[in-house]
Amino acid sequence: MTPNSQTSPNATLTPIPEARRMEFLLKLFGTSLMIIGENSVYTFMEQLCSDYNGGFWQFFETDDGVLYMAPDGPARMKLVWDGNGFEGEMSNDAAGIIATLFALSHMSMAFRGADQLAEHYHRLRDFAAEHEDSRMIFAAID
């Protein structure tokens, strides 16, 4: 998928059941990076949200291949990113999209040759454009 490709605005979003989480992580990060990838998402959330202290996460997939992780509560989260001066409050779903995008971006640069990371980043970014908190998501990742 190219950076300018679009996901369907009517894509069906499906929560991944616990029994399929390993399959999800393999699909998102690949075999050699799935543990590093999952931990990277959690680490970015710790850096983005001072109130975050771990917890259960939901994993999501759309029927057109978008994959991301989001913390399960609280409903609203305040995120701060010193790298670009971002500060804002948004849904936990949007916060998860941001943490997943940060992890995918970071890892795609750190692990050259892992092209699926960049592909997943672009798909998720395109999906984020249709999210109710899209302005906040794009301000955070800018």
C-alpha cells in the first residue's frame, strides 16, 4: 500500500478476541518483531499519558486490513508529546491509534527491511482521517 492509498470510510471495525491476539500481533508486527512491537505501543502510551499505568488493551482490525491497539478505559485520556508540543484530550480509542502509529513509525525506521510496518502505518493513518478525533490524532503525530 502506498502512502496515498485510502482505506474505506465504511470499513467494519472488529475487536479481536483474546484467543486471536497472537495472530493479530504476528500480522501487525511480523514474527521477529511482535514482542518488541507490542511493548513499543505500551511504552509510547506511557510517554504520551502521565496518567497511564498499564491495564488491559483492546486489539482492533478492519475488514480492509487496518490494525491497531487501544487501552480499555478510561473513556477520555489527556496526551502530551513534547516532541511537537502537542497536548490534548481524546477518546482512549484515538489515544491507542496514536500510540500504535508512533510505534509503527519508530520501528519502521529502526528495523530496515520491515516494509510491513510502514504499510500498516499508512493504512492506520488513512483510517485515522475518518476518526471522530482525527484532528487530535493528526496534531499529535505531526
